[in-house]
Amino acid sequence: MKTMLFENENIRQDLLKRMRRIEGQTRGVQSMIENDRECSEILQQLTALRSAVQSASLFLLKQYAAACIGNIEGENNEQKREELLENLITLLGKAP
């Protein structure tokens, strides 16, 4: 089942590209650990990995918010906006 957010193929492809890059970075860190690389080098790559995950998360959050806000219709707009904001705040609270 396709969600409304991923009906836009550009968004789907952008997010997949980001996730593949993160996957490659993760494998790189694993290799560095296996090859006994310097801790500072590993930490630098972990910092880059954390930044890439944060960037992907913010990208998806922005797309999610835009899709949800754009679809608020009807008489209960204010209530729906409040529910959306509460959901977004909860999601952000779970972010590192």
C-alpha cells in the first residue's frame, strides 16, 4: 500500500539515495573497526554517519509535515492541525 507521501517518486528516490549512502557509511565504519583503524578516524566517520541520519530524518519529517498539512480539509481544521502538531512533537521528542 502506497502512502500519500511516497506517491511523489522524487521524494521516494531521494530518501532511498540517502539511505543507501548511510548504509555504505555504516559498512565503512564496520570495516574500519575490523581493520583496527584509529579511534579518532572511526569517531569522525560515526559523526558523519550521525549527521547523515539526522539529515534524512529532517528531510522525511519536512515531507511528512507538508503532506499532512496540505491535506487538512473540512470543518475540524484546527483540531486536525493540533493533532498533527502533537504527532510531530512526539516524533521530534524521539529524535536524538
